Amino acid sequence: MYRDDDEARAERAKLLIDEIAGLEREKLSHAAAARRLDDAKRELAALQPAPIAPAESAPKPPGIVTHVVVFCVAACATFAGYTLLS
């Protein structure tokens, strides 16, 4: 009875050791793949040109206040010129 249990435990231990070894190998291959991925990303970033600065937006047109002020100045200048020359 005890012998069968010992044999079963030994067999199970061997299976677990093999499974752990396989998982460790997978873990190492994933780590190597992750390193290769990081290296490839860095190399690609080095090959790409520097990002271009966004173009400045066109200046917005003058508002209504600016138009009114310019009109008033032009009207005053015209009135002054007409008054002085006549």
C-alpha cells in the first residue's frame, strides 16, 4: 500500500518537474521575444524622421470692433482733411 503511494507520488513529481521545466522554457522564449520586440521598436523609432511641428493656424480675421474703429478713424481723417482744405 505505501509502495504504491510512493510510486504514484514519484511519478507525479516527475510530471510536475517536466511541466515546470517546459513552462520555464516558454517563459524564457517569451522574454527573448519581448526583448526582440523592444529592440525592433527602438530601431524603427530611430529610422523614422523627426516629427514635423504642427503648422501654425492662420490668424483669425479682425472682428467687428476693429472694423468700426478703422471706419471711425477714416471718417475723422476725411472730415478733418475736407474741413482744412476748404
